[in-house]
Amino acid sequence: MAKRATWKPHEKHGKLTERSDLPDSVFAFPKQRSEPLTDAKHVRNAVARFDQVEDVSDEDREQAFANIKKAARHYDVEISAKTWRDLGKPGSKK
């Protein structure tokens, strides 16, 4: 069963001075606070670096993929991968 996304757009205005200013809900991997999804560029980066994130479980990856898909829809980023296992493979759109 697919994980429910926990990602929420970050609406804080002004410049963030610290990564720690970001809530857990804007990260692809919220428990690890890894791969922030704060705009389209960061969504594309999270897709490109998905398979480089270390020390996470398959469940964490499934959660992160759900979050990336939700953020991608919000920021109008196309993702062709159907499952998290498709990310980082040759031919997958990044």
C-alpha cells in the first residue's frame, strides 16, 4: 500500500537564514530532514539525488517518493517514475 504524503508547501515569506527554519513537512525524507522540496528546482534535485540518500529504509523511501510526487504536482514538475524504485535509473526523467 502506498504511503500517504506528509509534504506541505512552505509558505513562510522572506529569506530563510537556516535550514533549521524549515518545518519537517517540506522535506522528502522528513525524519532525516533530507531533500527539501521548497520549489521546482529542489523537487528536480530530490528526484536526481533520490538514490544517493543513505541510511534510510524502504519505508522511508516510499514516504519520500509520495512527498516528491505531491510537491511535483504543486510545482508543476513532471515525474515519469511510477515507483520509488524507478528513480535514479537510466532513462527515468529527472
